[in-house]
Amino acid sequence: MPIYEYRCEKCEKQFEMLQKITAEPLTECPDCGGPVHKLVSATSFILKGGGWYATDYGKNRQPESKKAENEKKFAAQPEKSGTKAKGKTTTAKTATAA
């Protein structure tokens, strides 16, 4: 269950409340009964793993000139003919009907 932060407009007390996501927000201060409003606060989780800006996106970017050089190298290499499976060249065999 998430913890929500509230602030009372009457007594100016700031407090936290553990509530279900589907629960209605509080409207009254538990201490003085004054009107309260929900605050937006910082989250307490960190996104970890691949694909997030802090870990991947900002670090390994190549300058556009390097990217263009790499594309030219790969485009200039001729394609290899034949396919290999486990280090051996495969050939098609035809079966003859007897």
C-alpha cells in the first residue's frame, strides 16, 4: 500500500497516511477536523536495469561522425555466400525416387 502525504489548511500540520490506491483521499485532518489536501511528494524507488537513462542511454552514445563511419564499414563488407552450421558448409541434397 502506498503512503500519501497530506497537509491541513487549518492547523498546517503535515502528515502521512497509509492507504489503498482505490481508497478515497482524506478530506478532514485527524487532529483538528480542518480541510486537508493531498501533497505531491518524491518517490522512494529507483529504476534499475538496462534501458533507463541513468544507466544506459546517456553513457554509450557515439557521436554522429563515428556512427556514420561504422555504417560505411558494414555497408562496404561483401556478403558471404553459403551458410555454415557448426563450422561446416551445408549443401542441399536431392533425393531420387526409386
